[in-house]
Amino acid sequence: MKYIYLFLSSLILTSCGSAYIANQVEKEFKGEWVLESVAYPNSSGFFDVELYDLADVNCFENSTWEFIPNNSTGKFILDGNACAKTENRFTWYIDPLTAKDAYPEVLMKITNGKKAKNVSTGTRIKITNLIGNKMTWEQNTMFKGEQITIEMNFTKL
């Protein structure tokens, strides 16, 4: 009986630890960020990719992003490279299963007026850097049948 109690206690503490770390990482996101550049590491050339089924990747450069951690929502305004200015809303959270990893992952859904539970698709984004006022994301996507990696570099305002 004593071993069962110890096992259950350690299980509870371990699961709470991941959620706590995810919460701490989410707090680092709080505020406004500017997406300064988009790159394609380990690839040669430029890819004409549409991100999040919204717009060409060029429209995302110099976009402003706001993350609100207390309700896991946010918005970004596309206004780059002669693209139409549009505001988009999203929900996001740090995946607690990856919170302790060297590169935790964000799960994000573009909602744009819909409830998150009614949006069936989303994106998994790896946070490769989150130090001070700099943040870097990496995400994989398909382009002409091949998987490519997109790197997005943000600076906090």
C-alpha cells in the first residue's frame, strides 16, 4: 500500500511539474512581438509558401503579434510587403508534454471569429530560442511534396 501511495504521489508531482513549466514559458510570450524575418534553414533558394492558409509568407514579415497568456489567445496584424492589412486571431498554448524539452512546442489555431473548439486544424511550432526580447520559431510544412522548415525570428516591442 505504501508503494502505491508513493507511486501515485510521484505521478501527480511529475504531471504538475510539466504544467507549471508550460505556464512559465507562456508568461515569457506575454506582450507584443514583431516578426522581423522568415528564413528556410538547410534549404537553398526561396519558397513561395502560404502560411496558416492565410497569406504568402512575405506578408508575414514585419507583422505585429500579441500574445495574451492568461486566456491563451492572441492576434497578429499582417501588413508587410504591399499586402492587404488584415488582423487575425488565434489561440495558443505550450504543449505540456514538450515543456521540459530543450525546444518546447506551441500549439496554435487560427480562429478568426470562431470558437477554438470549432477549429479542427492547427499548427505545431518548435520554440528554438526565447531569451529576453528575442524569439525564434521553427515549423515544418509541405512544399511541392517535400517537407521544408520555416524559421521565424521575432523581437519583442
